[in-house]
Amino acid sequence: MQYRPLGRTGLNVSAIALGTMTWGEQNTEAEAHAQLDFALDAGINLIDTAEMYPVPPRPETQGRTEQYIGTWLRKTGRRQDIILATKATGPARQAARPSHVRGGRLLHTRENLFEAVNLSLQRLQTDHIDLYQLHWPDRSTNTFGQLGFSHLKDEETTPIEESLAALQELVQAGKIRHVAVSNETPWGLSRFVHLAETRALPRVASIQNPYSLLNRSFEIGLAEMSLREDVGLLAYSPLGFGVLSGKYLAGQRPEGGRLSLFERFSRYSNDNAERATYEYVSLFRRHGIDPAQGALAFVNRQAFVTSNIIGATSLAQLRSNIDSLTVTLPPEVLEGIEAIHQRYPNPAP
């Protein structure tokens, strides 16, 4: 396993992180525990979850993923072996966002963040969270596949400074150790960094945003921020919900696949994403590279990536995904990737 610095925290995290959002929906508690055992044996130390999980979010299952991690921690006593990351749900400003979490108290206010942390600690059966992330901004932004930005002048939002001050209190109380953001924009990240520097507030250690061959929009603006400010990317959806494995090409819907089970996940399935996927998969196969491992290897090699968050519904998938660290993409493959990207730039933002 390779390890990389987590911002300026002094912690080193595995280049592959274990994502958990299927636990409690597609994966049972026993399967979740088996994945944790396997991941740690492979050298993974960063475990990423969220109070909202599993996905798709439903009131009946909310918090179950954290609960599964908590029962594993209680059973194994291996809290010191992991860097545990979770997230506070943001406001439900769009229909697809979950409004059921914590009774809809989702603005990033002091009261709400304290409630969120305390509930996560209970489910996780631990006394502290290593990396506490704001799942998405407390303001309307063009994230989760939304292209155009619409500014809402009088929107009710919590000032970033207020949220950071609350997180500082939680750090001082020992409940969280480091803070981070997720699904953030260049403006948002710059504000977090600026306020930390000018107001002696906690400095964000990382940013968790989507990044894959189908969505390289992070490279526009945020990649430079990551490198210059030591706020590395925790890349999520590096396989575009499994699309880049090629298993959904030509309308295939394999049993148990996420896109087979849940119609709501259409972000990576539009016509241009399908065409780009076909070309990427064909490129990798021509060079004898497993398409999923090739797509993950592309993410792994980026200098601004601190850790690549992989999720799996089986141990075989998990093993294959971890093995992407051994894959080196030759120059001709990298050239081919750039040629495809020129034809189909960011088809699934």
C-alpha cells in the first residue's frame, strides 16, 4: 500500500480509501465487516462514511452504515488502526437531497453540527472522528451533475465562518480531530482556507469531490488549489458508479449492479458518457489492461489526489480495485486517454 500526507495534519492515509455507502442497502453487516477486515489486511487505513448512508438515502436505513462500522469497532477493538472519516449532511435544497436526516435540521449551524457529530459518535461507537467533512455546501451550488450556476441572492445559509467556529469547538472538545469539505467549489474552498488563515480557525485537510475519466472538472480550478494549499482530493465515484468497468455498455444491466437496482443513478449514463466509456474501455482492453483497474490507475496517478475512494459490493471487486495500485499506464494509453477526453470532455459532471 502507498501512503500520502493528509493535508497538513501530520497523518498519512492510504492511497486507496474504503468507501462504505452500499453498506446497509446492497451489503449486509457481515459483508461490511468482511470488507473492513480485508481492507485493513491490504494496508488501507482510511475508512470513509457519512451520517446519510447508505445510498440511495431512505429514512428506514439512514445511519445504518455508521452502525455497521460501530459494531465492527466494538467487535475488533481496532479503532487505533483506522483513520475514520464521516460527513454532516447539508441542506435539502433540491428534491433529490435527503430531508429526513436529523428531522431536516441540516443547515451547518453550531446546534446542528453538534447534534450531527454526537449522533455519529453514538452509531460509530467511538469517542472521536478523525476527519469530519461537510457533505455539501450550506448554499446552492452547481454540484451533483448540475451544470449552470444560479445565484440566489437572499438564500438562507450559514456563514462559513460560523460553521468553522462550531467545528473548532468540536475539535477543542476532542470529538473531532480534523475538518474537511466535500462537493465544494473553488470559491468555497478558497473561503475555508482564507478564514482558517485570518481567523485562527481549523484548516480544512482535504476536499472530497467526484473525479474520474468521465468527470475531470476538478482539474479546472480546484486541482491548483489542492496542490498549492495542501488540501488534497479524496476522489469519489472514480468508476462512475461502476460504469467505467464496461459492465453497463450496450444497455447491459447485470444483476446486482447499482444502475440495475436504482434508476435514480443516471448521472453517468447519458449518451456522451456511454460513447466515452466505450472508447476508454476499448483503449484499456487493446493494451491488456482491465478497464476498471485502468480507470482507477488514472485517478491514482494524479498529484492532487490524496486518496482514491473505492466502493465494492464483493470482496472480489474490492481485491481487484486495490490491485489498481500496481497498474502503470504506459505513455500510449495516457495519450489515448487525452485524445478521448478532447472528444468527450467531462460528459458526466
